Amino acid sequence: MSVADEFVERRMLKFACHECNHPAQLITKKEKLGDNSDSSEKFKIELTCPRCKATDSFILNDGSEGVASTSENTESTPDLNKVL
């Protein structure tokens, strides 16, 4: 099972909202961006805060399997093991 299999729409990611600091955000979209050199698939993950509706995103498998980029609106990198 790959890391990307955990990231599906309507699941929550324990990652604080950049606007209201709510402790988890809803995964609202998973868009395939292409393949990495290690044959893993790269995805853009879009998040929405259930409290204030602020949005954020990051790249999953950024260059290789199991690597996340920093989010678009913070300088933090999501912990890929915190999908609820």
C-alpha cells in the first residue's frame, strides 16, 4: 500500500489551518500531476478547514514516494502519518 492511498477525499489530515488554527483539515481534492523518477505518482492535495473554510494545498510524493512539500500557505510540511 502506498502513502498516496491514504489521501482520499473526505478524510481528515491532522494539520493546523493557517487562518484559524483548527487542528485538522478536510482533504477535498487529490489531483495527479505525473510520475517521479522512482516510478511513484506525484499528487496535488487540496485541503479545506471545516471551521473557517480556508484552503491550502501541498504536493504529495514531491520527487519521491513519501515526501511532502511545504504547504502553499504555511512554511510547514504535513506529517503524512496523520491522516484520520
